[in-house]
Amino acid sequence: MNGWNIEKLATLVNVVYGKSPSAIEKLDDGFPIFGTGGVVGYTSEVLYEGPSVILGRKGTIDKVQRCTSPFWAIDTTYYTTPKRDFDWSWLYYTISSFDLRKLNEASGVPSLSRSSLEALDVAVPPLHEQQKIAAILTTVDKKLDVIARQIEATKTLKQGLVQTLFRRGVGTQNTDGRWVPHTEFKDSEQGQIPAMWEVVPQGMVSTFFNGRAYKLTEWEETGTSVIRLQNLTGSGDKYYYSNLTLPEHQYVNNGDLLYMWSASFGPYIWSGEKAIYHYHIWKVECGERLDRLFMYYSLDWLTTGMKGKTHGSTMMHLTKAGMEKYPMVLPPLAEQRQIAKILSTVDSKIELLTARQTQFMNLKRGLMQKLLTGEWRVRLDGSASET
């Protein structure tokens, strides 16, 4: 790496302990107060003028933060002050490229020592290269910020649409096929709804089937996949298998509606091959009067409402009998499908934005690996080349 040096972080910055916030007044505005997870408030006091890179000392030790203005950092954090000239954005990205969790020195609450940070080996390019590397990565971060705002705005739009569609509907179709808004409404146990809608127990128009509980001795190395909660939530992709012959309702096929009722809560449309669903999951079969996708959004709306009324680990306790008795609004089938179509269009937009977000996150990770190690060198004209 011509012109680059491998140096300890301690040659670039002082790693300084944050201070307790007990002596400062917490305000709604002012200078930010940094904790290990982010900004935890504001104050009129200043601990350091900035710029600085802020790191977790205890608790969240792998979230690297930066601030270019005056701030306060609490005593579970470190902040950094310069020993020489360098580009602060470059340093932020460089420290972010380390897996700081590997420096954890505690068996309980994660802890990061100052000496471990100071001993990090940093590949230090000339200042003009630092600035160019930082500019490239900042451009990607700006794009990620735009996408994140778009995702948040689209989710907010969906929340508003759900409230409107499950209270006001889309209306009725005229002879030209256009949807004409409802004009007559009635009071119900689900609030005011269009006069032509019904409110019925969920079990009247759908059937909830319990998943099967397995013994460890019943798992097989091959066979039919058994869907567990972690396979639906994304917290684990390992599947177990079964070769048992079960009643047909114990199997789930592509497009079937499932509901997670324990630990994780909410509906899920299965998109895989034929499988078996485990205990803590219900399969929901819809009758002739109920559209499956409408039921998915109805259950999602119901779950969101229940989560909003509860807290933490005591979030919810759901029973099959309780879910079957729970009242739901039931528009005519054509209107159900139109409501589901509108919401699925918004969901498709969120999925598209999320895929773009993942694409740019992968791009950023790749660029950090190449640029911050000197494998790719940048030129002053902005182009990059492989050494």
C-alpha cells in the first residue's frame, strides 16, 4: 500500500471517558447527549466541542457514532479527540469497519476497554485519499438515508390507509366498474362502519388449526420441512424434518395463511413448498365469504392494535378460542379484494424499497472492505482502481 501506514488508533486520537449526565439538565432542545445507542436527550452543557467519533464503553459496544458539533457523551461511552490532522468521516468509517464485539471483555453486560480500542491497527492513507474515501462512502450513506425516509413514509402511508379502509372501506362498484364511496354508516362494536358491512366472529368465516408439537425423537434429517417461528420471523433458517403421515390440514402449501401466536405475533403468507407447521403457529383457512389476503390484513391490523395496548414481555396471551370469537368487519367479497389489492400494492412498494436498501448496504460493505484496506485506491479525479 504505497503511501499508507499501519498505525495504532492511539496515534490518531485520544480515547476519552464520557461523563455522568446527572450533573446536567436534560432539555427538549440544545446540544445532543450521546448514549451507547444514540442520542438520549439534549442539554445546554457542552462536554466537547467536536468533531468526534463516539463509541460504547458498556452495553452497546458495536454502534459507532459521530458528531461534528458540540455535544455531551454519557459515562457509558468514549469520545475521541484528535492528536493530529485526519479526516473525521474517514475515521468514522474506518472504526465502523471493525467488529468491535470481538473486543468484548465481559461475560455479562458487554464492555469495551480503552486499551483495546487504542491498540486497533488502522490502515492510514494520505489525507487527500482519506477525504476521497469518505466522500464516496458518504454518497452511499446519503442514498441509504433517502431510502430509509422513503420506507418510513410508505409505512406511515400504509398505517393511514389501513385505518381508513377498515373503517370507511372503498365503496361499491357502479355500472362502469368504478368504486363509489359509501354514504351510509352505522355504529358497531368495531366502531362506525359502512351500513352494508357485517361484524362477525372470526371463527364464523374462517378456521384456525393448531400446529403440531414434536418430540426431539421425531425429528428427521430429511423429509417434509417443519416450519417453526424462527423460520417465519427471519431469526433462524435451520429447518427440521418429519416423515410422519398427518391429516391434510396439518400441512401448509404455497400461499396459505399462517398466524404466529407465541413469542412473535402476526400473520404470514407462506411462500415455500408444502410443509408442516409447528406448535405456536396456526393455519387459517378462509371460508367462501372471506378473501384470504383480506384476512391477512385484518389479522395484521388486529395484531397491531393488541400490541399497542400492551408492553414488553407481557405483550399478549392469545388462545385459539379467543381468536375465533374475536369480532371482525366483513365487507362484501368484492370490496374485501379491492381493500387487499390496495394494501398489497403499498406492501410491494415497501418490499421494493427494502430490496434497494439491502442492495446499497451490500454495496457499502463491499466498498468499505476494498477502500479502507487499500485494495482499491482512489484518484483525485474520483475514479477508483484496483492495485
